[in-house]
Amino acid sequence: MTVWIERELCNGCKRCIQACPYGAIELEDGKARILERCTGCGACLAVCKQEAVKSDIRPREIPDFSDRSGVWVFAEQRGGVLHPVSLELLGKARELAEALGQEVAALLLGDGVGALAETLVRHGAEKVFLGEDPVLRDYRSLPYTDVIENLIEKHKPNVLLMGATHVGRDLAPRVSRRVGVGLTADCTELAIDPGERILLQTRPAFGGNVMATIANRFSRPQMATVRPGVMEAREIPENQGEVIPFPVELSENEAGTVVLEVVKEERQRVDLSQARVIVAGGRGVGDRAGFEVLEELAGLLGGVTAGTRVAVEEGWIGADRQVGQTGQSVRPELYIACGISGAIQHRAGMMNARYIVAVNKDPRAPIFQVADWGIVGDLRDVVPQMIEQLKSGALG
Amino acid sequence: MKIIVLVKQVPDTTEVQLDPKTGNLIREGIESIMNPDDRHAVEAAVGLKEMLQARVTAVSMGPPQAVDVLSEAIGMGVDEGILLSDRAFAGADTWATSTTLGRAVEVIGEYDLVICGRQAIDGDTAQIGPQVAEYLRIPHVSYVSGIESVEADAVVVRRRLEDGFERIRCSMPALLTVIGELNVPRYPHVGRLIDACREKAPIKVWNVADLGLKTAEVGLEGSLTHVVKTFAPKFQRRSEILQGDTRTVVSGLLDRLKEIRVI
């Protein structure tokens, strides 16, 4: 599609320039002009108050979804253990359902997992759809998709949320394509638009330092995945819920895959999501020895070390310590970012920290915009100085 | 055996910086690269080709300059490339993208395996692989960290989990999405790479008509999700830059941390 500016309507307000994620609009003689680098993404269309941004896209009619009701959460379990993200999603689902005046339901699939329903109810589920069958014992894309497709067709939910885990990120896209709906990955914020009553899904986007709010106006259920650790689980002991078992008719022959073996690896996995203090390093740390210094600082503060994608790719720190969009999301009391420029992929994983300290040589580094306290300087001087002052009794 | 590998050209986002005045992205000087996970997908395909005498086709959707990643894939040992390029593809969400890529695989026709990277670093959604598999109605395995064996009508792979891995037998044709742990990608062979950048390189360009799709099914128009607004993230932070020599700023910082009782 093509986007263009009606010059006589344009008043040069620059809203489109700010909205463009690709820097593809500039002001020329007081009027907006679209540059060749335009990808036709359409982000500028909505922001123009003058309706001067035009496109050849045909306006699409929004179907009637008034029969759609219910905020559903896929309750992920493996080996009979619920993933914490399922309870976090129920907390959020409860909020969304209240705004819509609809109810919260959980989907619990597996073999002999019925006892988990109680936990789901205690965390806000008003209904638990329980599907049990030997075919569902281990998570597999196709059987799980078949079951969820049938449930969606029968009960017509409005919203369906899944955790952005290795299971959720496998299942959600499969289900969305099967039932013909859009899907937004790794949302950091979910809310109901008070006017349109649709789900507003916010996530880092365009591979850059922008957040995008995404809507799914043309299909139901509105599907989104959310990273573990982003939302908060809430216990509601007085909540009443109904468990609804349903028959599962699946054939092993159509499953497509057979799980031959599940191997648990006793990796020394540091649970960053539980850490109170995190000292994190990025490109600026320079080498593995630099991380040993951060390790000493973390030890003095009763915390742990973490790293950016670059630090992990350079081999300075293990992949299980990566914070960010492709790593873990953390919410410590204190996050000390050393030599981290603060690309949005990293910030997506740490912006829920209570307090953020940034140490960076480059005063223009975006990390300073999200920091409570910033030190512009070489971390090779600053970090040892912190260690020295902490050791010399500053803690006392 | 026939293998189709899906690759994407992405901006090297590790270099991204913000304009301190406007809060906008500085895009000048950012290099375009083959998406890192996709490089492992190409390596997997070429590795299988060497073992099983497969024919490998690389497919990419993108603007004309995305032909570079196909040349690179051919340099690494892929036999031919197909670039899906059309203004109509622009602004696609994962629904419209999986329609386009899935349709391209259908048009190619014969295949045993489709291999792609788990996710692209410019979107990080990890949705395209499973959605293309569903479009094609074939089974898939995502987060593949090892390919153990290829049998007549099935492949045995390892799928990475948060706390270990699964060994899975998946019937073919199948789609695999792979992660970096799977292999070490080779560098392109210089001679092959130079040939792959010439005019007579085995690279075809297909547009929306070549795929037999309507423009309303692809790109922004064919998308089911739409961006309502974009904004630079704002934080309620103190944003205090401490001033002075190293000793002063550090003691100032520690004082503040004590004040809020974090240390």
C-alpha cells in the first residue's frame, strides 16, 4: 500500500513525524513529506488531526462481536506443576474482565491434572475448563490446538491470554492461525479501551526504542502472550469457581509428534526474577574479567549479576542471566546497569525495577532516561570505587 | 530430499540509539544483517544437504535490498533463492506474513522440511514459524536445539525447554524453528558469494500475483492486528545525574541508596 500527504490539508503539526517508527517523514516548506524509506506501515494515519495523511487502503468494516464474552487464560502445566505465569495472567484477566463486565475462565489441559483447578480458582478463575486425556499428557502443538479450537468455537470467548513461555510461544501462534485471529506477542501492558471496549496490547516494537499499542479489531478472540514476571498474581481466597470437565476426542495418529523423552537438566539456573538486587553489565563491561568485578559488587549488595544480549553473545556471562526481550523479565528493588546503552529490548526486561542506577561513559545513552540516578563515567573507575566505599564501612 | 529455509533481513538492533531531543530512533548508519536465528536455520539446511543430498531453497519476504540475505544464504551453500517483494507486502503483521510465506512454500510445492529461525531480532514474536506450519497444515517443532536423525518420513529433534529439553519424533513434511544452540553457522564461501551477487545468480523475485494472492490478503490490508499508536516509553524516574569526581558521585549514590533503604 502507499501513503501520501494532501499538502493543502497539512498544517505542519509534525505529529506524523513523531509517530513514524522509520523516520520516513520530514517537514519541507512547513508541510510533511513522505520519504522513500516509508514502509507503508500506516502508523502516521491515525495521528493526523487534519486527515491530511491518505492511503490507498480500503476502510474495513468491523464485524459484530457482541456475542463474544469472557476473558480466557491458558493455564500452562508441565508434569502436573502450574507455571507461575498462568496465575499472573489470571490477575490481569480479572482486571480486564471487570472492565468489560465479563467473566474469567482458565483452560486446564493434561492428564490427571484436575487438582490444579482449585489453585486457578483461588487466583481469580470463575470457570475452569478441564480437558483430560492421555494424548494431552505432554504438551504437543497439534492436540492442544485441536482442543482449544473446539472450545473457542463452542464458547466464543472475547479474549485469550497465554504466557510467553516455550509452550505458550509455540501454542499461541498455532491456535491463532487455526481459528483465524490476530496475535500480539510479549505484551508488557494490557488494558481495555473504555470507548471501543477492545483489548489494547502494548509491547516494544519496530526493533527500536518505541512502544506500540496494538489492537485486534477484526477477529475474536483477541489473543496476546505475556512474559513471565510482567504481571502480578493476586490471591482471592473468597473467589468461587466452577470446574467444567469436557470430553476430549483425540487420536494419537493425528498428533504429528511423539515426545520420546523429557530430560530435566540441573542447570545452575539463577532465578533472576526473585533477586532483590541485580548488577547488570553490557557491551561497556568489555570482557569476562569486567564481570568478575561486577560479581564482587553484587556480592557486597546481596545481589546477583546479569547481562544484556551482547554480553551473553560475547560469552562474558551465561545465557540464563540474560535480561531483556529475549532473556528474562526482572523486578528487583535495585537494578544497577553498568555499560548498558539501554536499547528497548533490554529495557523491556528491567523497567519494572523499583530503583534503577545507570553507569555509562556516554551521556547520550538512553539508559539514563529510565534511571533514577545516573553516573556519567568509566565503570572501570566507578565500580571499584563503589566496592571500596562499601567495604570501608559505608554499609555500617 | 527438499528443504525450504525461511530467512529475514533485519536491522542490526544492537547498535540502536535514541535521538536525545526527539526521542526518535536514529536509523542512519544501522547495518542490515541476516537475522541471527535464521543463520542457524541456513546452516541446518546446508548441513542436511551435505549428509542427505538435499536441494535447498531459501525464501525471504522483504524490500528489494533483502536480496542480500539470499545471496548470503547461497554463499553458505543454499541452491537457490526466492525473494517475495511487492509494495503490497508492506506493513504486514504475523498473520499476513505467514499467509505470504506459507503461500510461497505452497507454490514451490515439493518439500520435506521447512526450517526457519525461532524469531527475528526486530520483532521478537517467534510467531511466524508455527503460523506458517499451521497455514500448511503440517506439524512443527519450535526451539529446536538439536537434529538427531532424519528417517524416511520423520525427523527426531531436541526441543529446548526452560529447564531441560524434549526429544521429539515429528512426522514429515514438517516445519522446524531453530535456536542458536543448534549449530555454528559457516561463513559464506567467497567465490559462491560473489557469484550469488551477480545478475545471473539463481534468485527469483515473486510478487503478489506470482503467489496467486490478492492484495487484500497481504501486507497492512491483510493484517488482523494494527498499531493504534506508538510512543517513546516514559518512566516516572528521578533522572538525577550525579555530578563531581568519582569519589563524590559514588558516595552520593550510596547515600541515596541508604536513604531509600535498599542497602
